[in-house]
Amino acid sequence: MSSADLPSNRLSFDVLPPINFSNPSPPSQELAALLNATVTDDDYNFSCDGSDFGRVDDIYDCLSALERVGRTRDRVPFAQRGAPGVGQSIFPLSWRWMGQRGTCYIEPVLRPGAQIGSNSLYKIREAASALITHCAARQGQGGMVTNIGGDNNLAVTLGVYEPHGNVVCVGQKTFVASCREIVVGMPVSRQNQYFGSPKEPRMEVEVPHTIDSNDDKCSMKILTANRYGMSDMTSWYKAWEAATAVFFMCIGARRKGTFRGLGKTSYKCLIDERLLTMYTGYNHELFITIAGP
């Protein structure tokens, strides 16, 4: 599937996730409050699991992610973007809030079998705070909390994003709202596809591949540093995860950003090691960059 075959590249929604990019409370005070907190809602069901959600080594980044969750009390519908029968007036999933270091994230998810869930950001933030206390602060693990209120079709996960070190922030003057529109609306299919040159027989998504915001103030490009036209494999979901990391680590700080190492194929055995180092410096050839005009 080429760039032109993707319908408009991006979905548009009436409900966009609000984000607070202000500095969080002093970490030492916030952490002390979490450690001393008593989770008062006995209805919460916690599942702490470091193997599924990661080991939390940077709890301060989880606090940074928590500060970025909205506090509105109005209930809104949450649904998977692109699902059959889902319109524009939803809070589109997949979505996550990440800390400023890109290691920790808070993500609302639909419970198995649910097509839509209804809750407020205030309730999601409360559940995320309890999850940080119960799993991260006390056990050093990520996890999931269910039975969080609303129609109880939503759960909240706390996870660790390992490839945050692949993000490099440069420059200044980006448009946060415009870039958020791209992250919210880009494809999130988990099926692996070949990204590459149209000359490559396996190619399913042509690169360079560009997704622009409606106001043309932000652009996301998926590029390849492989000059031999070889395809590399990844999923749109992995691309979305990378773009989200760039958004929270770089765009939120009003800087441009790049994520390198998106693909799965290593070309070390196919081209000269010295040439590889000179040409890219990375084993994996796909990368994402998000910047303004």
C-alpha cells in the first residue's frame, strides 16, 4: 500500500486530548505524597506486572506523565479510532500521556469486548495516580487498574517505554496543537508491513511517507536512511508509539524531534560496517521526524 492509497493519511476528531505541559510539582514532595497515600477507593482492581508493563526505574517521569492528564469532570466517549461505526465525536484511542523523559506513560484502554467506554479525564487521572502509588511507588512495576468508574468499560495502564533513548530533540518553534492532531489521527494498525522504496517488490507503504496537519504547521515524515532501496518492516502502531514519544519529549518543549531505529531489519551483514557507521550510525534504517514548516 503506497502513501496515496491511505485515505487522507489521518483521521479527524472533535474531541482532542487536553495536555498540560507545565512543570509538575516538586518531585520529592509529590513522591512523598504518593508513598504515604492511602488508596481509598476499595473498588479499584490493580494488576501490577513488571513483565507485561515494565519495571519502573524513573517514577519521577510517571509523575510528569500524570501532570499531563487533564482534570475535566465531564464524561466523554472513548473508542478505538477507525473502528466500524465510530464517528468523530469520541476521545480517540490509541492515546497515551508520557513523561518529559519519555520513559513512563499512562494509557486509557478499552476492556476486552468493549467497543466504547465513557468516563471523565478527572476519573482517569485519579485512577492513574492510585496506580502509580500501588504499583510503581511501592512495587517498582507498571500495571493496570480496572473498575475505575463511569461505565467501567475503560481501564488505565501504566507502562515503561524502552526505546525513549532513540529520540533526539533539535531546534525550536513547533506548533503543539498541530502536531497533536497528527499523533491523534495517524493509523495505529498492529499488523507489520514493509516500508520502503516502490522499486522494492515487498513494499507496502512507500517511504518517504508524510502526514501533515490540516493547517500545514506540523509535518511527520517516515524516512529511510537505506540508499539501496531495501524495505524494512514495522507496524503503524510502532510508528505511532515513536511519534508519541517525539511529541511528548520534543514537541511539548517546543522543539522538533526525530525517532531513529523504527524498523526491524539490521543491514549490518549486508553492507560494509564502516559505510553503515558513516551513513547512518544505526542498525535500523527507518526513522520518524516531526517538525514545523
